[in-house]
Amino acid sequence: MSGDGLTLAGVTVRYGETVAVDDVSLELAPGEVVALLGPSGCGKSTLLRAIAGLEPLAAGSIAAGGRDLHGVPTHRRDLGLMFQEHVLFDHLDVAGNVAYGLERQGVGAGERQARVAELLLLVGLDGFGRRRVESLSGGEAQRVALARALAPSPSLVMLDEPLGALDRSRRDELTGVLRRVLTELGQTALHVTHDQTEAFAVADRVAVMRAGRLVQVAPPHELWHSPADRFVAEFVGHRNLIEVDGRMEIWPERAVVLEPIDGTDGGGGLPGTVTEARFDDGEWVHEVQLGDGSTLTSRSTRRSDIGGAVRCRIDRQRVIVIAD
Amino acid sequence: MITTVAPAVRRVGRGAGSRGALGRLALAAVPVGFLVVFVAWPIVAIARRTAGELGAGRLAEVLTSGRFVDALVATVGQTVVSVIATIVVGLPIAAAIARHEFRGRGLLRAVVLVPFVLPTLVVATAVDQLGLLSGWAAVVAAHVVFNVAIVVRLVGGWWAGIDRRRIEAAATLGASPAEVFRTITFPLLRPAVLAAAAMIGLFSFTSFGVILVLGGPARFTIETDIHRFAIFRGELDVAAVLGGVQLVTVAAFAVVAARLQRRVSVARRGRRVPLARPVRTGADRLLVAVATSLVGLVVVVPLGSLVVGSFRVGGGFGLTHWRALAQDPPVGATRSLDALVTSLTFAAGAAVIALVVGALAAIVIARGDRLGRVVEVVGLIPIGVSAVTLGFGYLLAFTAFDFRRSIWLVPVAHAVIGVPFVIGAAVPALRSVDQRRRDAVAALGGSPWRVWLDSDARALVPALRTATGFAAAVSLGEFGATTFLSRPQGSETAPVVMFKLLSRPGDLLQGQAMALAVALALLVAVIALVVDRRRGDGIGWL
């Protein structure tokens, strides 16, 4: 186990007049993987840089493994940092990159070699040690970057959009690698992403960030089933946010069931017209325009024709009520 | 849509095939003919004299003489020291500019470039009148002043292009700032440092005016000895042997320098996070302070005091030296004002010749076929020939001409030196044109000529404007080749007169030399401003 936990208390980062990170407090248990999820420009990367000691704090404190990091320079913080792209040392080979942090720690050559081999095996690049960095594909390069960040067993590893530059299939594959490796090593990790699927796939808990502030911190299922507000609900992928009697309800796409209006139907429900139908992930997704002009999204295995009149029946058991 | 696009593209391709080949051969004939007559032939003349007519015995005699060994040792010695000193002075400046954003950064970049575009004799005069250093130390100092821009631009530019996240990744892996520099930054910088060293070495090895002015008669290198034996002693055989030695070494130097420089001129792919960040820590402030002081010491102090010196008369200040430019011709030389006019005329002529020859050569080279590669090799030959060797080659090759009358040889020699700069700027500009842009114009029904005008010509014009201005500036300051070709009867240029003024004793003549140096520097500055509107973006390939 190489996780030591992390405590952020009231962390604030300013660029001149703008507040990039605003009073963020967050705790990571040893071995826990937390995803920092938010739209681009919300301050999540800045928070990462502040933890690494690359941006000065305007207020607040950061502690790793019980040690206050105030005034500790980056290279003594015992952290791993993995970026999106272009950051391997191309004057070194793959093994040289992975061994870099170990050399800085003064680990002996034999032990270093063993550790490098172990990590390359772990990320699925067994035997790549002598390869030149330029000869790697984008996915391979990111695996090397991951191995390099993990090799010195840092108290915390931080991943800044590590899969952002990859195409979708490569990304799905690497998400799995990431999750497996972090779990296997018991590594405490903070994973920055703007992709909800990626955050849910990798993290134990997800911290949603907006305009420099943390909006909600919760495990993925909790975030989905009880989002703190409209922003979080939309960001985790909910489409049907409905105002009912002054409160906000979410009708998950599968809670909206379509029934054709053909005389034999039972009446009731919300009548509307199908405006769009597409096939996604083995199911049909329909957009339905209701009488008042608003639209609902429905997901089911049955196809309805575009332009067809339907009734939308709502499965009340699946409806989510937003607390605020 | 596809069926209408395809024939249009094919038509362009066929046009360039059969009829285009003949046309391109005609295009290539102009630059190749010019360079064969005015570069290759003079080189052959030196080579024939050295290898053929002289005989092995005389050759060995010259090469083993004490004088040659001394010249060789001095040449290599001052080159090595100049390279090291320039890099030591240039690195902190490059570091500050690459790593930090601070007020005055753009100004610093621009100021550093000033001595590099100035005539070498102006830089030599500036160091000379400071009176702080003498002998080889002064020579090395002048080389530092002149060449520091190479380090700042080449190494600094490469340095600034390093993705900041690499440095940060190394720091998070436990590397202290010193370790980051040793294990990451320096290895990444090495190709740029080597390229800069090779270029500084090339310029120092072939340095001429600086050594004549600051070294005095007692100090000599291979380059100055070619001049001395050819002109003052009339021993053309010895000069030819030295010229042969210089041809071989400089050509080798140039090949190495060009290869090293190509390595650092490749464009880097992808979105990168720039390295530069605001000044934050005490160490940051120290670096910026050191860099600013170095620029002050190396550029501002010598050039500033040159300007002040041109106004100093006895104990006070006055316009005596400036007035002397129009009044007093030094004994046996042209009046300074007339020399300035001559220089400007030659510069205009040289720029036009270099523009025509260089642009035609670039168009042929940019196609990248066999003909293009031949022209490329021929076009780059002038880089491998020192100015003095070129002038001496003219002396041997064009004996049929009366040098007192054939003053056109001076701008021609200047143009030869300028051609590689024009080619060097124009070829990358042409190669940067996206083939899809050409195809798009063709697909819209453009004729091959229209395609060329709307794509290639647009890229070519700004590159040529800058390079032509640079060729004119080079001509204004050219001294090495000119010393062989100019005569007091109407073809003495400003640098030649400046050298005559400096080499004679007397405060008034020294003062006039300073005024002439400042006037020449101003002319170069005007050209640079007219030609290079992108202020501080560099001139030519730097």
C-alpha cells in the first residue's frame, strides 16, 4: 500500500483578480481514488497544480500523509503527476522514463530494473523497456507516463486528463488499465477529467467542480441517484429535468416509456410527437416533443417511428427528486 | 462533385510535367549560371593555383612554416575561446527570455539582435573605442558582442519551446531544479547549443575585420594572412595555399553547422504548454537581473559609448566628427560621405541580384526533385566560402578585368554572400504552402499560373522582403571581400574607409571613424525597420 491520504482545507488559488480555485476542502482516504469532474476552465487542473506546488496558494492548506506541504517545493512533495500528452522525456528510452523518479530517490540499479519491469508488466507494456519514446503510439505513451508516475510509489498520484488526447476505443481500454493498476497498487489518486463516464469508471468518489468550487462529492451511484443540484444532474448525464409543483424532478431516460396512440391505448400519460430516433448502445433513444413545446428523452428497446403520436408514461418508482 | 474536381487536379499535374520541366530548367539556368561564374570559378582558380601550379614542394613548405603554424594556432585558439565565451554569456540571457514573462522581455530580445545585423567593423570600432581590452581579449569580446544573438535566438527559441509540463513532471518525480536542468533541460537543449556553437565557430574562424582592427599588425589568423600575403606582400602563392586551407575547413564547418541547425529547425507537433511563466521567486528575479545586466554590458555599453564617442571633441561635445564626414577625405581614401553613397548603391545592386538569383533558385529547390537538389547544393556553396577567400578568388579568377574600372564586381560579390540567406528564407516559406491549398485553387478552376499566384507567391513575398533587406544589410557591412575589389577610384565602401581611418593615428580620424560607424549602423537600422515590420521577430533565419 503506497497511499497516505490527502487533506485539502479551504484551498484558494488566485490569478490576479480572478479566483481560479475557491475555498476547496476535500479528504482522500489512503488508497482511495477520487475523480475531480467539471467542465473545462472550472479550476480543476489549477487545483491539481496547487497540490503539486506548481501554483502558490492564496489561502488554505494542503497536507499529504499528515504532513503539511506549506513551503515544501514540488520535488520534495512525494507526488506523481501525469499529464494529457507530450511529456515523456524523449532523450531517454521507455525504461529510462519509468526509472527517472527512482533514480532521483537514489534507488540502486538492480532494484530499479526490477521495479521498471514490474510496472511495465502492470501497464501491459512488458518488454518495451528499450523502445524509443518516438516509436510509441498515443496509448502506449500514456501507459509509459502512468508507469513513470507510479514507479516511485508516491503518497498521491494525480492524473490530469490522462486519456483526453486518445480516441474513444483507446480511451475505454486505458480506463480499464487505469482502474486495475490503481486498485492493485492501493494507490491514492486524484483524477481530473471532464468526462463523466471516465470519472465513474475510475473513481471511488467523484468531486464535481464548478467555477472554482466543489459542488458535490459522492460515490458515482449516489451522484447519479441524488445529484445536489441541476448543474450536477446535467453534468452526470441526466436529460429530463422537470419542474413539478416548485420542485425539481429527474425522469431518467429509462423511466420514460413510450406507447403509441392507436385507439387501443389506455389514455392518460403525456401525449407528444416523436421528433428523433437513434440507436445507441443496443437501445433506442427517442426525443419526444410534448404539447407545451418541451422535450423528453426516452430510452427503451422498442422503436417508435419519427412523427408518430405517442403517450409518455412515467415510471414513478425511478423518478429522482432533487433535494434543493 | 468528385468527378469535377479530379480532372482539374490532373490537368495541373500534367502541365507541370512536360512543358514545366523545360521551363524549370530555364529557371534553374539563371541562378546556377550566376553561381558557377561568380562562386565556383573563383574557387577553382584558388584550387588550381594551390594544387596544380604550385607543386607539392612549395605547398609543403608553406604548410610547415612557422608563420602558418602560428596562424593556425591563433585561428583555432580564438575560435574556441570565442565560442565558449559567447555561450557562457548568451545562456543566462536565453534562459531568462525562455523561462520568464517579464516587462521588457521583447525589448531585450530585440536589443540582443542589434549587433548581429550591424557591420562587423562597427562592432569592432565599438569595442575598440571602449579601450577596456586589447589584443586577443578584445577580439574575443567583439565576437561575443556580435554572436550573442545566435545563442539567444537559437538556444532561447528552442528552450522556450520545451513543454513546461515536462519540467513539472520531472519535479514531481523528485528532481530538484538543478537536477531538472542536468537531466532534462540540458539534454533537450544540446542540439540547439551545438548548432549555435557551430555557427559561432564558423563566424569566428572566418573573422576578418574584427581581427584587423582589434588585433593590430602583430596578430594574425589564416583569414587575415590571406589578405596580407595577397595584397601587401604580393605573395599570391602563399595566399593561395592559405585560401585552399580555408576553403576546405570552412566548407567542412558549414556542412556540420547546416546539419546541426536543420535538427533544431524541425517544427514540433501538437498543442504545447509554453515554458515561460511570470517572475515569482528570488531566483527568478536574479536570473532576469543577470540577463538584463549582461545585455547592458555586452550590447548597450559598447554601442552606446560609440554613439557618445562620435560626438566627443576634446573635453566637450560637438559635431566636428560628423561634419568631417562631408569635409575631410583621409589621405589616400574616399570622402566618408561619398563612401556611404557608394555603399548604399552597392547594397541596392547586391540586394536586387541576390533577390533574383535566390528567388529563382528557391522556386526550383522547393520542388524537391533531382534538379532541385542540384540547385540546392550549388546555392549553399557561398556559405562554405569565407569572404576573404571569395575576394581573393576574384583576384585570381578575373585577372582579365581591370579592377579599377570593374566596380560592378563589388555588388556581385556582395550578392553572392546574400544569396544563401534569400534561399534559406524562401525555401521553407514555399515548402510551408499546403498542397491542399494549391489543389483547392485548381479545383475551383484556377490555371496553373493562378494556382502559383494564390498559394506560393503569397508565402514567398514576405520571406523575400525580409531576406532581401538582410542581403542589403550584409552588403552595407561587407568588408572581407571588398578589401580585394574596391579601389579609391569610386568603389571604396564605407567599411573600407572606416578601416583606413581607424588604422591611422590621431583623435580626429578616430572620431570620424566613430561617426561613420554610427552612420552606417543607422542605415542598417533603417533597412531593418522598413523590411521587418514584425518587430523583434528576427531577421532572416535567426
